[in-house]
Amino acid sequence: MKIYITIIASFCVGFFQNLHAQSNSSLTSKNEIVGKYLQNYFYLDRQIIHVQFNKQLFINNEDITFKGYVFNKNKKALEENTFNVQLIIYDNQKQIIDKQLILCKNGIFTGGIHLNDKFKSGKYNFQFFTNWMNNFIENDSFVQTIEIIDRDKPFSLKSNEINWKTAQVTFFPECGKIIDNIFTTVAVKIEDCNKKGIELNNIYLLDSKSNIVSSFSTNKMGNGLFYFLPNKNEKYTLKIDSKELKLIESLPQIQDSGILISYNNNLNNDRVAVAIKTNKKGLNIYQNKKFILLVQQDGNCIQNEINFNNHDTETEFIFDKKYLSTGVNSIRLIDENLNEISERLIFNYPKNFNTTNINTKFITKDTIKIKAETNFNNANLSISILPEKNQCIKNTNSILGTFYLNAFLKNPVIDNYSYFDPNNSNRKREMEMLMLSQSHSKYIWKNIISNPPQPTHPLKKGITFNGQIDKSIKPGSKYKISLVSLKDNVLDETGVDQNNEFKFENIIAKDSTLYLFQLVDKKNSIIPTKIQGQISDNEMVLNYPLQSIHNDCPIEKSETNSFYFSKTNNEESIVNLNEVIIKKNKKEIFKHSREMSLMATAYKISDKQHNSFLDFLKTQGYRTGINPRDNTVYIQSNRPGRNINPSIYIDNYLILDFNELFNLNMQDIDELYIDKTGLSEKSSESYETIKIFLKKERTIKNGIYSKYSPFFVTNGLSNDFNFNNIKHRDQNEFNLFGCLFWESNLNIREENKFEIQFPVVGNQKEIQALIEGVNIDGQLISEIKIIPVSNP
């Protein structure tokens, strides 16, 4: 496997516009060293994953479905070289409930889960990652929490409300410290045990004499901030006295000296002002010392040397935002020994937000067509449409929040859509409060200068087949193993070593697929022998423990705010069968009819029939499936007293192992004969005969049906997931928990338009559309649309 490496030159601009009369010094060798450290630490491509689920709350008989995007952080585009994505599902006790190895193509993957008895009522963490992520100290996996509810128990509609009893206050001073006699900004976060932000007004900072020093409010994310000039001889407390919450918290200890970083991100002409501040005691400590001011995201940076030799306690610099990368940037102050003194985070928004205009129109009484026009072209989107009052969106993760925000934060922000909502006019101020509430970025300076990553964990593609042949081979013999899949038309060859072992690597083998192994000599003649195989590299492990992104508060149940699912005595049990189209034409010429009795039923199969042979047999009175004891295919008659397997032939070869029929499709068959009388079978004791004649172009030569070793893949790459909506028992249940529509592969070309249509259940006055995606240029879109639905 090749290792893909992108060398990102450290783009370090060594100048600022200094508002003071301080002379500009040239970049020293230490500035160059800083640039090399950044280049060495960020030269390997890094991958970030974002996953959109159709919703986040599920009844225990529903399908969970999702669409994933793998982003190359260095190239700022979809990652084309990733094939294997690992999904691990944990319950609330961090026990593994399920695993999937998912195939990713061109940076995009899809999948889902059919809920079963393994998934009890409760919360689950879905963690997605790649093997490549193990090369880095930072955990770049994606975790989404979903909740499953039992329809046999009442559901508390207030389960997402604030738990006031567990409310707590956390302080985030600039650079993590409050310094005596330096005008300081302090961020405050108020949240409950579920990490849900609490919005409050009239919060006061009091001194020791209960005088009001400052006052402020928190927003719906629980973030707020205040400004004050601290005095180390004072004791400050924060007081909350509202109807729901009464709380008093002491401010962190005030330090005698130190250096703080402040900035103003709201200047005209897209400029940023950065201020480096100390107090009088700090002037004496830092006199004649040089520092490096570093503004950096990954390998891109701007830097300048500063000092306090002019006896000013504050030095301010201005620079153009064009030097900032989109997303979170770190502002670091580095001393002469390359130790980090302080760090602040600053966010640079993308220049434009991609949006859509959506109109709805009834095309029938119960079917809606959505017409959308967007400024976003050559893109791949996923879209989920839910009823207006749906309870299934517990938090709103945005793809912009994943790639521009959480990719750089030590503690990811779960509910981050508001920071990127084009309709949120306060998003920039809210983002600044969020940046202040982050103590430092995901990338620790000590790691950057001392622990650069090494590419010891390769990108993985598919799985590996290992095997051994049951035949003695002389040294130097030129035997080979052939690998064939009837389903995927895979054909590959590999050699056999001195231990009679072989290996096929990078096989895109999906679960429940039948492969055939054959031993051939140097003349390509098939040598009958038993071949045993097994699978490896079908599971990846992440080197970091799961970090729960939610805490469970005690649920305060209320009879008046509980939803009770309706119960019926006779629930409908619906089985969706593949459509079978058999074309019987009396004028068709059957070439092999004389090989069967007159009692046999003949079928001429067209190329338009895409169902499997085993599914077809189910329509003809046979039981087919996989025996769970040994993973073998079984075919039995449903007729009373006819438990003996039918005799099945392919091109007149008697099939001794039904496993090879697992991936046989009807479109591969030219003629098919079924004789349930037994009159066509003269060489065995079977009562029934089935003969299959393949189309010429699909006929396999050299007797592969009798000279092979079948190998049935279990726990391979997950199969394509077909999402099925359940039938809800009443309208109220559907409005609260249902999903109107899900599309995981919505492609937008150059015309910038798309249309979808879906049935509407009940009288929906408004619907919610959750749209996410990325285009070929790496631009992102994330929208939550509330769309009115006019009467038909």
C-alpha cells in the first residue's frame, strides 16, 4: 500500500503593522526553526470525518441510516485515497454492541443499521475512524450519539430540557489566567450535567463588599463574557439569582504577573488587531527578553518578534485576515527557549455561505415535489426531511462545524450549527465567546516541537484473504491460486510459498459474498485440491479510548409530558420481497428442453431480471438461506415430505456444494428448468431436479464448478444498505418520530438545481429539511430549512 504524503510548506509571513513606534526586527534563526517544526508536524495528510444521520432519535424497530464524508485537511477537499472506514457502536457503558467495516469511495460512504434485539432502550455512540488516524497523537475520529426508545414504554418529551439541579459554572479567562491590574476578558459557561447550555440574564460579578463590578448574560449555548480590571487584593464572586437557578461561584485566583493575548477580530477592511499585555511587575521580569508571536493553523503561519524594551505594558499589532486560514487559528506567544507562554484561539469564517432556495408543490394529493436552486454546484449532498414537530433532532452537528471548528478543538462542540447558520446574525459574537471558552487547541505546542508523527499505520484498502492448500508442492514449482467471485467478477492470481500458503491483499470483499479458490499449474490447468481460507485486516482499532460526548442526567418523568405509543392487538407484519419478472413466451426456442421430462417447467430469462437465483427459488416453493451453524447455503422444498435437497445442475455439472449458488443472479441465466416430479433425474435419489444453463458470455470454462474450493466471506466490508421507513401506528407518533424522506446521494451538476419528491403523511403545514454536502472544490454546505407546505 502506498503512503500518500502532501508536503505543506510552512507559509510564515514575518511582518505585522505595528501600531507603536517599535522597530521591526528581521526574522531570526529561531523563527525559521518554528517554521520547520510546523512543517515537520503537519506534513502528513490528516483526515477528518463528518457523518450525517437521517435523525438522532429512533424507535426500536426502525432503520438507522447515515452518509459520511472523509475530508483531507491539508488539501481541503474530499479524501480520494481512503477506502476503509471503521464504525464501532458503543452503548452507555462503553461496551461494543456492533461493528462495521465500510467501503469509502472518493471520500464518501453510506450505511446503516437495522435495529434488532441487541439495541435496547438508551443512548449509543457511533464512532467512525480510519487506520491512518492512528499516526497522530490527536484523536480525529467522529462520534455521534443517537438515542433508541422502546415503543412499549412512555417517552418523556422533556428529556432534553435543562436539569437545573446540576447547573454548574466554568470560567475561561484569556489565556487561562487572570493577572493583577491587566484589563481582562473572562468567558463564562453555564451548563447542566448533559452539557446543555443555560441561557440567563442579569448575572453579576461582585467584589468583597458586594459591589457590582460587571454584569452580563449568557446565550442559548450557555456562553457569556465580562470585562474587569482585577485587583489581587480583592475576592470576586459570580452571583446568579434567577427564578430557576440561584448560585454563587468564586473567581479563579489572580496571579501577580504574566502575559495575556487579546485581539479584536471586528476591524474594518478585514483586519485583525492582536495585543500582547503584561503589568508593571511583568515589565521588570520580561525586560530584554524576546518573544515570537505566532499565528498558526497547521503548517500555515505568520510570526513576528516582540519585546517589552520600550517600557509599554501593551503592544499591539495589526495584520490582514488573508493570512488566516478558514476555521480555527492559534495565536501563540513563544519565548526564547521555544516554550509556549500563552495561547488564544481565533476563528476566521469562510467568505461565503452556500445556501439553497426551496419551494414545495403538491403533485398529487399526498405527494410533494421539492424544487431547489442553490449557489452550490458540482456537489454531492445528503438530505433528510422530517415533520415540523419532530423530536428526533437532539443536537445539530454541522459539516462546517466538524471541518472548520471541531477539527482543531480538544473538546468538540456537539451542537454547533448555530455558529454557521446564515440566518444567525449574532454568530460572529457567539463564535468569539466560544473561542474564549476554549483553553487551548487540539494541537499542543510541546507535541509540535518534540513529537512529529510517523507514518507507521498505512491506509487500508479492502480486506486480506489468507489461505493454505492441502497438497504437497515441490520447491520451485510454479503453482498459483486463482480467486474468482461470481458476484463481482473478481479474478486475481497469487503465488504459493514454501509452506503451501498464499495471500490476496486489498480485496474489496463485501459481507456474505462467495469466492472460489483454484490451484492451477504453470500450464493453467486446474489441480483439484482442498483449499482453506480465512480473512484478516477486516477490522481496525483506534489507539484512543472513546470519549463520551454526552452525560446522562437523571430523567425527571412527568405524566403530563410523556408520550404513550398506541398499542394494537394485531400489528401488521409486512415483508418486502424483490420483484420477480419471469418472461414466458411460447414462441421462445428452448435449446435444452429435450434434456428434461415433459413435466418440467421451462423459463427463458431476460437481462432485465436482477434478482438472485435463491430469491427466485423462494417464489417457486423452496426454502433458501444461510445455515447459521456453518455459514452454508441450503435449498429445500416446502412440499410435505420433500425435505431432500433437489438435484441442481449448472451447464450439466452437478452442484455438490450449494454455496456457489449464493451469488448467482437471474440475469446470468439463459434457460432454467424445474421438475418437481423427479422424472428428469435418473442418477440420484432426489425427487426434484433443477437445471441451469448460463448465457454463453457468462459460461465459466475449465469446469470451475467442480474443481474449486468455495470461500464464504463473513465480517467483510458491509453490504449496501437499503433504508426502509417503518409504518407508524398513528399520525401523532409519525409527527414526533417519523422521517418523511432520506436521500444519501443527491448529485448537483452545473445547473445548480435539484428536484425530489416523496409522499406526505398527514397534514404537514411545515417540514424540516437538513441538507449537507461538499463539492469538488472542497466547499461545504450545511442548512436546516423550515419549509412551509401549502395545501394541495
